[in-house]
Amino acid sequence: MTVDIAQSKARGIASIYNSAVAAWAIAALWEIGALDELHRNRTLDAADFARRGGLDVQSTTGLFRALSAVGLVLRQDTVVTPLDGFDEMYRDKSFFHWLGRGSAELFQQIPAVLRTENRTGDHYRRDPAAIAYACREIDQVTYAPTFRAALDRVDFPFTRVADLGCGSGARLMQILDRYPGTTGIGVDIARPSIDVAVKEAAEAGFAERAEFLQGDVLRLERRPEYDDVELLTCFMMGHDFWPRENCVATLRRLREVFPAARRLLIGDATRTSLPDTELPVFTLGFELGHDLMGTFLPTIEDWQSVFEEGGWELVRTNRIEMTVGEVIFELA
Ligand SMILES: C[S@@+](CC[C@H](N)C(=O)[O-])C[C@H]1O[C@@H](n2cnc3c(N)ncnc32)[C@H](O)[C@@H]1O
């Protein structure tokens, strides 16, 4: 009996370890296109995939071995087929990428990041281009349908839009695509994200209608390009407005910098209060990651308490609350 308990504990610990390796594998297999191919064809030969892509056969097979170890695929030598749970993991793959590619350096450096003497200025590093890559799909999984409904509720014609913290520019391009005759500006603090956005806007045929500027949304100055923006959107960076006094000041500043703005849509994650043993995918990594970065995560109630003071009227709160307390506020 004792032996059985000891063995099952050992299996439990092995499964925690193997899950950690599998999380890295999911992020990588998505980025190299292998997850998409397996999802589409329902079978994949890792060796063949590796050779076609100029990848190391042994390591590529090893990534699928990690998926097999946690029961996501059945592996027979180099050939794999999906098992129960694969499609759910496939839907959630961007959360693994956020952790294992975009935020890897932050988690790798935890002992240094924890030290209070180090927690000033840029005390951590993440990969902005990888974060933008994951966020594009996180958006589709979480915010996209509610965002489209919020756009449909904008009750005035608009021709100019600005997206704050635009990342790879996907949201701005979605809006331009949906509303012909509009033009837009994306603002982001990270040069790599701006470079990706400029390139992808050109490829998608939006070069004439979209421009991207590097800038800090928390310290924007008026510029002619902002004067006639009527619709403002800000997704997955609103928590950077906080703490409270800064958030109120930023909301007020947006009114001055964008004098023609009539609607502001803020979509973001909020702090959850679920029991430790009931946390869904993403919540734990997202909240610990933001604690490590020293970023305050407001609750929905925190947000609702600042709008009036910030000069905006809350028209509607859309609670999505899929993994990390996602919400979209419609402000006028
Ligand atoms: C999580 S990503 C979200 C990207 C995009 N808004 C989306 O919905 O997919 C957050 C983005 O906000 C940008 N960001 C963070 N702080 C910023 C600031 N103070 N000013 C401008 N951009 C900022 C980051 O560089 C990153 O591209």
C-alpha cells in the first residue's frame, strides 16, 4: 500500500514536470506550424514534417513525445494522432505561447526579479514580438465577438480611429476592413511591434489607410494626426494605466489629446479571485507574471470607479470573464 502511494506520488510529480516540458513544446509546435498541420490533417509524421521544414528530426519528434507524455497525442515512433484534449489545447495554444515564448525571460529570471532592490526601472525583459504574436490569437479566443458587437453599437458615423497599445496592428486593420472609408493610427511603445504592424499593414493592402507611431500611451502629446480621431480603442494594455491616480490622469489626458473622440472601448484582463485549485488555463501565469513585473491589475469594480473622474461616461460593461477576467468597457 505504502509503495502504491509512493508510486502514485512519484507519477504525480513526474506529470507536473512533463506538463512543464509539454507547455514549451506546445508553444514551439504552434510557431513552427506543426500544430496547425496536425489539427487539420489529424495525423502527422514528425520526421517528415521536420525534413520538409529544415528542422532537426530528433528534437522535433521529442516535442511530440512531450505531447504524448501528457496524453494529448498518440505517438507511434514518429507518427502522431490527436487524442481527447488535443482540440481544447489547440484552441488554447496562444496562452502557452504567451508564457513560453513571450514571457520566458521574465519567468527564467524570477529569483532576480523578486529582489526588491532590483524592482526599479526596466527590471525584467519579455519578447514584444512574441507577445504580439500570441495576443493576436488570444484576442480571437476571448475578446473578438464582444468587440464586434461593441463596434456595432457605436451610434455615430466615424471615419478616423486610433488603437492604443496596438501591438501587431491586427485590431486596427480589422476595423479598417469592417468600415471602408475609415483611416486609422496605431500607437505602441515597442519598436518591434510597430515594425511588425507596418509590414503586415502593407501586406494586407492598408498602407494608405493605416499609420503606426511609436509612443507611450501614458504620456501622449497632442499632434495633428490625432485631432479628428472619433473612435479610440485600447485592448490588453489598460492595466498599464494604473495605479488609480495615474489611470484618472491618463483617461483625462486622452480627452485632451483626442479632442474629437466620442467613444473609447477599453478591453482588458482584470484581477480574479478564484480558489487556487479552480484556476483555468492562463490565469495563474498571467497574474503571477504581472505580479513579477510589478503591474497592478485592477478589478472590474476598480475600473468602474475611475471613469467619471477621468471624464468618461460608462455606457456599458461587457463581462467576458473567460480566463483572466476579460471585460470590455464602452465609454462615451
Ligand atoms: C498584450 S499586447 C496587446 C496588443 C493589442 N492591443 C491587442 O489587442 O492584441 C500589449 C501592447 O501594449 C503595448 N504597450 C504597453 N505599454 C504601453 C504604453 N505605455 N504605451 C504604448 N504601448 C504600450 C505593448 O508594447 C504591447 O504591444
